[in-house]
Amino acid sequence: MLAAVLDAAALAATAHAAAPCPPISAAPASRTGTAQDTFFGVRVPDPYRWLEDAGSPEVQAWVADQNRASGSVLEALGKADTLEVSLRAVLGVERVGLPQRGGAWLMFTRQRAGQEQPVLVRKLGQGGSEETVLDPNAWPGEAHGVLGDWFLSPDGARLAYVVRRNNADLGELRVRELDSAAESPRDVLDWAEWGDFAWGPDSRSFYYTRLPPRGSAPVAELPGRADIACHRLGSPASADAAVCPASGDAQVYEGPQRSDDGRYLFIVRSRGFSGSAIEALDLSAPASAPVALFQDPSSTAQVLEDRGRFFLLGTADAPHGRILVRPANPAEAAWTVLVPERPDTYLDSARLVGGRLLLLAHRNAASVAELWSYGGRLERSLDLPGRGSVDEASGSAGDTEGFVGFQTFTRPEEVERFDPATGRVTAWSGPKDPPTPLPRAEVSQVWYPSRDGTRISMFLVRPQGQPRDGSARFLLQGYGGFAVPLLPRYVPATAALLQAGFGIAIPNLRGGGEYGEEWHRAGMLGNKQKVFDDFEAAARWLVAQNYTSPRRLAILGNSNGGLLVAAALVRHPELYGAAVCGSPLTDMLRYPLVGEGQAWVPEYGDPREEAGFRTLFAYSPYHQVRRADYPPTLLLCAENDDRVDPMHARKFAAALQAAQAGSAPILLATRAHAGHAGSGLESGQVDQLAQELGFIEAELDCGGAGAASARRLRPAARRNAPGRRGRAPWSGP
């Protein structure tokens, strides 16, 4: 049983306290170049710009050397560490995804123990028997593709699905006739952004965001060159008609969305996470022009439609979110307030289910789900199984049932079915063998002051009875950007860390969405430094309250959270015993030039403008590296990451390695067959997590930054190190 496996792992983990330090492999030397830029009179050297060219044989050899150096350490930790046992046990339970309805069919994913990927299945109504629709486990491997997004047609007869090669963001879309399993090569569309996809009302056409031909434009410019097109099944992609022209602005995303009844196509333009413009195209009147419904450069919005009424969830003049309503006709009809903004409730999203508005929101960083009448009356709140997170819901205006996915820090996601007429909630699916030891965890929410006195909330997840004498190992995680709220969500690594005796701290930093749009804006653009202040204050508070100590405190973050960890490292390396920094932004002066960086300028700022440059340069981790005794650090990136270019991790790794005044390892691991989200296969996810967590555990157990000074690197690690004069030579998503 899973409980026995996890308990065995917990017993074995006690041996780690006496374990020796992990093996040290010297980082290869990195040459320095002479590249430099001048921004508004400030000369900015860029000695590792040569590492931006992933196609260069020199860079490829450098990456291989780095992987050999990190691999000798990580492989030893991954094979020996009992965390891998825990991770395989936790991930090895059966999981069921949120269903989508098409006609009388329900389609959802089911991943059984031992399967690398979830299988798409369907059944006829609630009482039907399951049948397999698509099993990606039969595909040869990650290089051939993993299952991405999927979309069931309104009549339930067809499936559009995405194949992501090497788990890259951009993929290939295919269409399958479900009764015959036939797929036409004419309906295979490559090189497109599938985040927004909309079936036509006839289920024989669809709308999608079409990118320019592969290789015709830099990745950073793709959003501005993408249009919205309509594809008719059986027709060649070359015949797809443009429905909405490209914006010409690389900071703007365009995507299609469809009303529940199929009458309207909503054309949504988003500028970062800070502005929206929405138009409605009446598909029942082909000659009609789009009608502008909403436009605001500094707020976000979502539009729904039913029974001749448009509903809009927006933050314009209401940073916590509110619902507006207007008739679909006439085109110039005015919006009126249906659900007003509330001081303690922050709206996330809305759906129409069974003739009612389902509002997903959060209060005090935990989810609530409410059913409102079309007349603006709160009918009831769904009785969720605890204080946790609801990230997604399904259902439509004409359905008699809806579904939400619910999870907590210690409870894996399960699907709850609800009746919109009565609000009754029943469990629809959940893990058949839940991780039984997790209820022994203690979950609490605390508040601490940041540098400027702002109170910040933080979740603590700890083994019951963990001492508060400064000896406990703790992992501090964070994000703080793009209005993303960190609510109580189940993460497999949490179970493994709890079994190993770790505590986990998750602060709700400014820049996130936990407390509305004002909270987001308090940590973006010129306020970004406050995010780093909040994170640093969390670390200091944990130490001051005797939860842990600097040598027993590790930090971890990915993407924008990787930027956070990188900034934390260069600001105060003495506060942490180990760090794992995944897919980070680190060069904040060149981030708009690569990956999807242009689209993030509304969040971070523009280095081509003086105010933006001075803000970004002041915290850009790559440019703020100084000679210091850095804690053991593991940098991670993926060779197929088309969102955050791996050049950020490469340049930062070279800079840190050159500036390391102590003897703790600075490792870089570049993952093959992986994208921004890592591996698409369960075995790859386990391997990566086991290596990350094993690195943290081993480094903290051998003393973290405090003990690292007693170790010695081989002389080769210091060869050509440019930081020997006391600073790096050039004195992030």
C-alpha cells in the first residue's frame, strides 16, 4: 500500500541527517567576451553574451560540459535518495481529470498507476461505460510528442487535440472522428498557439490563433504577427480565412473564444496581464462586423453570453473584480453592474452553468465557488470539501450539472459534481488510493511584515510535532507576478518533503493575484523590488520565529519564480542554505529579445525606456552578481523551452560560477526532451523532482552554506574566473 511505502521512505529519510556532503564536481571554466551596451549613458558589459547562441558549437560544447559536471552529482543523489521512492508512490495513484461535455458525451482523462501520460476516455452520460479515445502512451516517446490541450466538439463527434514534441509550448493540432478514429492530414495544423481554440457551432469548423510560417520571425515577435483564422474540416490549411488581422504589437496576444450557444465568437486581445480588448462577432450573420464590447489598457476582462445577454467579469474601476451585464442588442447598449465589487472577495473567473453564473473567487487566499442568478442574486455558495483551491470548472448554460476540480495542500485534486439548481455537491472522482500519511501535516496561515511594513500572508505546511528550535529543514517557495495567486494546491513534492521531515512555506507575495489587482500592481513594473523584499522578509521571519535557520532553509522557484530566486541569491546569499532556480529570467535588459519576452513588457517594463532600464538594471540578477559566498545552487533549464529562453540560465550560471568566493557548487542542468513545464512523461517528472529535492536535502543535511566553506573545488573551477578582483566584470519568466 502507498502508506507503507511512504512510511518506509520516512524511516529511511532519518539516515540523511548523518549523510556526508554530496560529491563535488568542478564547474567548467567559461570564457568572457567583450560585448557591451550603453543604456542612457550607463555602460553595461555583457561578458557572457556568446552563451545566447544555442546553435553555436561552442555553446553546445559548454552545455555538455555543464551537464557532465552537474550530472555526476545529480545522478548520484537521484539514485540514492529515498525522496524518489516517495515521489513515485505519490504520483503512482490513479488520477481523473475534469470532464468536458459534447452532446450526450462526457470526455475526461484518466491516468492509472504506472502510465506515463493520461489517457483520454469518454462515456455516454453519467451511467455509460468508459471507452478509450486516445492513448498517448502508445506513442514512441517525448521526442514524438506528449498530449497537450484537447477540445471536444459541441456535438461530441470530434476531438481536436495537441501533440507537443519534447513538451514545447507550441505544438501540432490534429482532429479525430471519434466513431471511426479517422484523422485527415488536411486537418493537421502545425506551428500554432493552442491556448485559445473555439469550435464553430456546426462542429465542422474551428477558430484558432495562427502564427506566421515557422522560421519567418523571431519567437519574441510571434504574438504581434499572429491572426485569428477559421479552419473548415477537410480543407487545406492554406485555405483558412483570417477572421481577425494580426495586431502588429508583439506585446499583445489574440485569441478566439465562443459563447455557449455558439452564436458569438469573442475576439480577445490581452496586453500582458494588465489590459484587455474584447469584440463580439455574430456568427449567425456572416456579413456582420465585430462589435466592440470592452477595452481598457489597465484591466482584465472575460465575456460570456446567454439568452441575448452579455456578462462581463472585469477589474476596470473594481480591482477585486465585478460582473457587468448588457443586452446583446443594440450594439451600443451600456453595461450595468450585476454583481458589485466586494471588499473581501477576489474574482478569478466565471462560467454559465444551468442558467446561472458560477463565480470562482478567493477570500484570504482560499477558493470559494458561488452560484448567482442572472438577476444578480447570490443563490448559494458551493459546499466545498475544505479550505483549498478550485482552479477550473466545466459546464455550460444549457447543462443540468457542472464540475469543479478541488484540492488542498495535503489532498490531491478530485472532481466534484454540482447541481446548479440546488447547489448540491458530490464527489465525482478522486484518487483510488490517496496518500494516507498526509493528514498528519499541520497547515496554518500566518502574517508577517515586509520591509515597508506591509503585512504579507504565508502558508506553512509542516509535519505535526516538528520542533521550533531552528533545526528544521524548510523549503521557501514563491512566485509574485502576473496576478497568479498561490492558493492551497496539492503538489506531489509536498508529500515527499513532508515524509522527509521538511516544512514548506508559501508566501503570497505582492505581484500575485491573492488580494486583487491592486496587489498585483503593487509588485509589477517599478514596484518589482517589493516582491523581492516580501520574499526576503519571509525568510527572515521564519528564522526569527525559530521555524528554521539560514543553513537549513532552501529556496525554490520556476519561471517568474526563478527570477525571484535568482534575485534573492544575489541580494542576500547568506540567508539561504541551498537554492533551486528553474527556467529563470535573469538578464532583464535583454529579456524582450528572446522567447515570449515582448509579451511580458507590460509586467516588467521596457529596458529601452529610461525609467524601465533603471528599474530593471537595479535588480537584474545577471547584472547584479557580485563576488560572494553563494550557497549550493542548482540552475535548471530545458533545451526546448520556447517561453523563457534557456540563455537566461546559461548566462547566470556562468556569472555565478565565476563570482563564487566559497566552495559550494553552482550547477547547471539542461534537460533534453523537455519544455518550459519540464518533461511531459511521469518518469521524467519524477526524475527531475527527485534530483531537485535530493540536491536540497543533501545540501541542507551536510550543513548548507555554513559547511560549504569547508569544502574545496578542484583548481580547474577557478581557471579564467573573472571575479577574482572582488566583483564580476560587468558592474529576469
